[in-house]
Amino acid sequence: MSDQDKQQLETYIKRLFKYNSVASKQSSRSRINNILSRGLHELALRDIILFFGALITAMYMLFNSIAKLFLKHR
């Protein structure tokens, strides 16, 4: 790596850290509320998917059991 490349990389890294250290315009309370609301929506979606997965599995097992009962007696 040449000296010029090293210098460019160094300035890029400095700018990156400077950008990350700039204070946010949002208050910390607002950021926490945004994170929590987004987290709760994602959790609710995950719970709905798990619920429907369990519901479909239970319906399949019930249908399978009823089908076995009807086919066994014949």
C-alpha cells in the first residue's frame, strides 16, 4: 500500500469516527420509544407466525387422526 493510500484510508476512518460521534437530533427517550415499538411489532409478527404454524400443525394432526379412525373401521 502506498503512502497516499494509507493517508486516504486514515482520513476516511477519521471522518467515519467523527460522523459516528456527532450527537443525534433525537432525544434518547424518543430513540428508546422507537426501538421498543419496532421491537414489539417484530415480536408480535413472530408470535403470529408461530401461532399459525402451531394451529396448522394441530389441524393436520386432528385431520390425520380422524382420517385414521374412519379408515380403520372399514
